[in-house]
Amino acid sequence: MNLKIALKPQEGYNKIFDVGEYGMKLTKFGLLKLAKGGVYEGDTGETEVAFVLMGGNFAASVRSGGIHAAEEFEVTDGRKSPFTGKPHCLYLPRRTKYAITALSDVELAYNGSPVTRDTAKPTLISPKDTRHIALGKDNWTRTSEIILDEKFDSEHFYIGEGMIPSGNWSGYPSHRHDVNNPPNELDMEETYFYLFDPPQGFGFQSVYKPDGSLNEAYRVQSYDTVAIAEGYHPLVGAPGYQMYYLWTMAGAQGRGLISSMDPAHAWVKNG
């Protein structure tokens, strides 16, 4: 199965995949692109939604549950791109009507997941609310910004973004999280969405199982997405380019950065 979805963004909501496609049971993913002054209206229905700002400024008018008065959110200091600053994220619970207005040209990644309960109230997560971590060593160092973690009252989401320096690897040693075996591993499907600086850059994404029943490799470019329902999934960027990827994990039985490494390569971390 081809797990890579290419996108040439158009004005409005750009569907990338829905729940039930590419083996993804808990995730709907897309990109909202608006020119300055543009408005997009929606209703979360029975879905929790997280809009992660890729670049630009926006305002949101939100009416959740039985609340009659709309809540207003505004981002006027948004980053120009993931390569220039940390993210904002607008979280919306189920049964929420919303209208997003572009205060400048803006792009927001849409993450949706079906829920069975009420979760956190509408929340604007700002850059100061994110958590920065550095990972790896040698030519597999990279950084990550944790946007929404297990402390936030979401039913399924754990969301962050990674930044890979020129020519480096990430997701390495190869790791997976498709078996529910706490505390050693949690079953969480994951979405990767990529951007590059300069924008013509590229990288490679692998998704595999050691027995060969899954063995995929993709050349990924800006606005590509890979849906990872299972398997180990290391990635690498081409020299000369910064590689950014938004990662959205969704789990039914727990949330966290809990994964298992491919035993054949675990020695690299421990050596």
C-alpha cells in the first residue's frame, strides 16, 4: 500500500486523508489555506480537532456545546513558517462550531479524531506553552517541540513537531508504537507532514516491519504526508536542507512518547 499523499495546497480546506483511509482508525488530516481576509467555517461534530499553525496570523470565533456566546481567539504574532518560530495550536472539542478568519495569508494543519466523551474546552496553545526537547547524538541529533501531550485533556492526541538539521536522521534508532504493551509501548498511529527549507528540499521516509510484510520507502518533499498505522518509521533529510515534520499521534488506550526500538538497531543508542 502506498502510504504517501502528495499535496499542492489550494485555497480553503485541503483534504489529505479521512478516518478509515491508509489503515488510520483515529485520524483525519488536512491543511487549511486562506488568503488574507478569507474565512473558513466548520463544525467539529463528534470529533476533537487541533489546528496547528504552519505560518501566518488568524482569528477564531468558537461556540462550543450549549454556550450561547462565542469565544474569541486571535493570533497576531504567528510564525512565518516552522523554520522561524514555535507553533500556536487551537484545540476544539466535539460539538463545536467555529469560524477562522485569516488576518494574513495563513496555513493551519487540521488534525481530527473521533471521540466518545467531552474533553478540554476550546484552548489556544501558545509557543510559551510548548516544550522543547533535544534528541539523539552524532548524525541523528534533532529537536522537537511538544505541543499537546498526555497532560492535556484530549481523548486521543499527542502532537508535536520535529526539526532535522541538514543531512541528519530522525526517528532513529528505528522505533514503533503499534502494540499496546504498557509501560514499554503504546499503540498510537501517527501522521507525518513535511516542509523543507529551502522549500525545494527533500528527504526519505521508511516504514517497515523486520519480516518484510511492510517495507515502504518514499522520497518526501514539502506538503507531502505519510500515514503510519504500524511499523518502524525512521526518516532522513537531504544535506543542505532543514527538514521539518509535524507529527500527530492518536491512541485509543493511552498517550505518550512510549515506543519500542527495532532490536537489530537498538545497540546504536546504547553503544
